[in-house]
Amino acid sequence: MDVLNHAGHAFARYFSRHISRYYLLVLSLLLLASLTACDKYEVTVYKPEKVWDSYTLPTGALGGFSPIIDMEGNLVTRFRCNGFPAKLLPDGSVVCHSLKTGALEVPELRQVAADGTILWRFRNWSRNSAKQHHDFQFSGGNPVGYYVPGMDMIGPADGGNMLVLGHYLNKMSMQDIRLGRLLDDVVYEIDAAGNVLWEWHAKDHIDEMGFSEAALRDIRFEPLSSDWLHVNTVSYIGPNKWYEQGDSRFHPDNIIISSPRARWVAIIDRLSGHFVWRLGPDFSPGNPGSDFGGINFPHHAHIIPQGLPGAGNLLVFDNGTFSGFGDQYTAGRLYSRVLEINPIDASVVWEYRGNLFSLNMSSAQRLPNGNTFITEGLKGRMLEVTAEKEVVWEARGLPLYRAYRVPKEWVKPSEEYLQQVQSVE
């Protein structure tokens, strides 16, 4: 009877406090579907003297191709695959997936050359599927998967390892976190041959996540969603000043992940698997992050790599959406923001709000010139913002999961684009 009472109360709490989460996500999907006819990006702001002159690789939210556009919105080239997200390597190839449409789980990862040749593929994590979602990283020294001066990225086709964020579905008999099946987040590392070298399961570390008793009850009895954490980011910490100053929590091989549902960002010790640093989920007065209201449904949380302005700080797109469990739940706010946070004292170093608002998706990338490249996912908006918060480039188009700025020298333009450029000259 106690279990039934708890379940009944949890169900009531769910519909009184949490049903809006799914209602708004359904609205988001409907909005995405209504915009699928749009296949171009319109540049609405461009100040050439203030931008980082480069190309842009958007990853669409609903699948399709992976285009690369120039600063004026012209199509430079296109890969006939989509990614979750798509990431470009210095040799001009892209890592993407095998699906024609977007999905919350990817069965096969691929590395594809500029001419469309499939150089490498992987789907052997669980039940003939990579079960990849939201993120992955490369070996070679670059911890974050976007351009950093002096850092290389080595794709698996050239022998590099990959760090992959995946899923593992646990039956009720395999865990005691939730009454029902549990869709758990797993981080695993593979070599170029697809051998699993290391893996980490989130469910094994629930006691390190800072949940209150009320939050644990919410997780246990929530009736609809088995995707309890919905981790959306994984990257290495990489070389940084904190480790050089003696703080072992920031060892370059350690891994940072973020959970939008649970409302935390955390660093995992690569050797032990334990959490060694965490921001959230309790942002009550006096706790780290309470001064700026905490983070709500965060995306793309990562440490800015050495070689870029702000190196060592945490960069995160704070969506502002309702998140958290139990008494750690927050109704959110009607705006999003990008935060740069000192991870030692949890102080805000830089914040950009503008008119950002995206219920889900989105990202932020620090550029070599000190600007920040922002993806406002649901609106399909990309913008480059200076440290003084001036918008110096903006483009709009399809809803986006994540977009990256990439150096021009990484890209092999199509013949059509070269002809277009020559005709203008």
C-alpha cells in the first residue's frame, strides 16, 4: 500500500508540476515539423571587421544533410548525412550518422570524406547499435570537438579513439532507481577498430549526484519518462590552468557531462569513475550557483580549452527551461542565456542574454578572436557575439541541435560554390 500511495502522490505531482515539460516539448516538435520546408540560412547581421572569418556547420534538429555555409549564408558544400551533432575534422571529413531523419538515439556512427566516401563506421556497442546520442569527442589533444589553435583532432579512420555518449536500457530487475525500466546514460571509449576500452554507467553513481530524498522519490515514482538524466554533453577537460596549479579534479583526462533534467553539470574522474566536481542540483541560498539562480536545463557545458580566451572557465547554454526533481525542481524562466563560469568559486565571468530563448537544444562555442558563437536551437538562429555583447553575425533557418564554426582550410568547397565565387569576382 505504501508503494501505491507513493506512486499515486508522485503521479499527481507529475501532472500538477511536470506535465508542462511534455506539453511544451510536444509544441516544440510541432514547431520543428512546421519549419522543415525551410532549407536555407538567411544572414541578417554581418560585420566583416568584427567576426572570426570562417565557415559554419549547422546540425539540423530533424535530420537531412549537413551543410557548410560561408559568412554570407551561401552553401559552400554539403555532406549527405546528418549528425547528433555533425563534427568536422581537419582533413575535411565529417563524423555523422546513418539515419535520414533526426532521432534521440543513433544506431551507426560514420566518418565520411568530402566526396561522400564512408571511411569508417561503428554500431557495435549494444544490440548491433552504437546507441549514441547528443555528443561524442575525438582523441588527438582537442577536448571539445571544435577548432582550437594548436590542437589536433584525429578521426577513427586515421586510428584515433572516440569518446561516445550512449544509452543502456535497464530492466526494473537490473536497478532500484525507478519503478520500471531505466534508460541510463553511458559514456564509453572505443578505438578505431570498435573495441570498447572504457565505460561508465550513470546509475552506478546516483549517490554522488546531490539528490535530496524528495528528488529521489520523484525519480523513483515518475510514471512516464524512463530517461531519468537525459545527459546531453560529454567532453574531456583537457589541459588547463587549474590542474597546472595543483587541482587534481581538473585532470586533463577527466570527463565533464551535464544533465538538463537533473539540473547539474559534473566532472568524472577518469580513473575511479567518481564525481569529483559538481554544480547543482541544489541551488538553494548559500550553495554554489545560487547567486545567479542556478542553471536550468543546461546544454553544451564544457571547459574552454587552452589557446582560447577564457581558457579554464565553464561555458554553458542555460536554456532556462523547467528542470530538477522533488524540492530541487524549478519552474524555470522565460529567457535563455549563455554563462561563462569560474569553476573554482562558481562566479559568473561573462553572461549573454540578449533575446535568447530556446526550450531545448542549443550551444555555445568560444572563438579564437574572443567572440562567442551561439546556437539558439529551437529558433534556428546562430549568432556571433563579442565580449562586449555586440551581435556581429546572425543567421536564421532550420531549427538546430548544434552548430559549429570551422576554419576555411578544413573545408573543400564544391565546384558550384567555386564557380559562384569566381563569377562574383
